[in-house]
Amino acid sequence: MRPMKHGYTNRTLGDGAVVRKTYEGPDAALRLRRERALLTALRGLLPVPPVRGASADALTLGHVAGVPGQELLDGGRAAAVLAACGEVLRRIHGVAPDVLPEGGPAAGTVLVHGDFGPNNLLLDPRTCAVTAVVDWEFARRGAAVEDLAWCEWIVRTHHPAQRGALGGFFRAYGGEVPPWPVRRAAMLAKCAEMRRFCERWEPGGPGVRLWEERAAATAGWTE
């Protein structure tokens, strides 16, 4: 098995038939159980990879054909990719949040992916149809703005040249776009959450400093 591209938190290997994701860092076992339960519950409701097996520290998933969204985003397909993001996020938020396993955070009214963005989508490179939404380990009940704002943050941070296509993302999602102060507050809350995660993993380490820097940059953004 070979390391998969674009893995950040966990160690992910694949061989073209299956993908093995080994969970690392704080609450690794809890995150594994949450993702396994959700992928099982969401099968048939949303495009998600099938669960093939699990161990104490790893989940084995069936391979799903598709290209990571960030590659298509930077390859001249920003409008189509972000429209696909909006459409599939609307579907995610339309799923009853009781699919979440018991024992997780209960605040909020919708199923929140928790790390939503083109980086966690696989898409058909011809049509930009979503073939899989991956990395559900941070999913929880929450407010829709959490995912909407984080997708915007991913684009602004990692794909700034494509920022102009964000309007298509919000239009595809539908409904009223939360005002900028609300979206930025949600971005800052997620940056703080990630800083706390890194602090638990490696106190005072480079991850902590990175998220402090990202939070400071985000605080200075204007719409």
C-alpha cells in the first residue's frame, strides 16, 4: 500500500482497491468509532466510501474513483467544483442529525461535517460530480454556518486565486448566506478548535503556532 496524497491529520494508505486510515492524535479511538458509525449510517443517503473493516486504530474503506477537489479547483475547474461543494453540502445538512452515534456533542440542529471543503471531496474529473465525501471524524450536531464558513476558509487560505468562485458555492447551497461577521466568527471558532486539538497532541508545538498564525490572519480578513 502507498501513502495517499493530501492526508494531514492521520496516516492514510491505499492500493487502488482499499484505503486504510490509521487514526492518530487526541481522541483517535473516538474519532474512528464516530467515522465508522457515520459512514455505515450514511451509505445510500450520501456519496461516502464503503466500510470494509476496522481494527483498534484503523479503518479500511473501499476505494472510490475520483480526483481530490483541490486538484480540480486549481486546475481551472473552480466554478464547477465549488458548485458541487454547495450542492452536496445542502444534501449533508438535509440528513437528520440522529444518524450521529450517541455520546457526541448535542448542540445544533444539523449534521455538520466538521471539516468540509473541496479537500475532503472526490469528484469525477469529467463532470465534477461528487463521488465521495470523506473524513467524517469531526462530524457533530451544529449550525450550518460552521460548514459553510469552513469551506470558504479553505478556499481563501489554500486557493486564494479562486476566491471569486465562492459566490457559486453559496448559490448552489441555496438559501440566505450568513452575514460576513457570522461567517468569520465561525472560521475563528474552528481555528481555535484546531489550536486546542494541536495543543493536546503536542503542547507548544508547531501545530499550535500554525493555528495561532492562521487565526490572526483570519481575524484580519474583510469580506
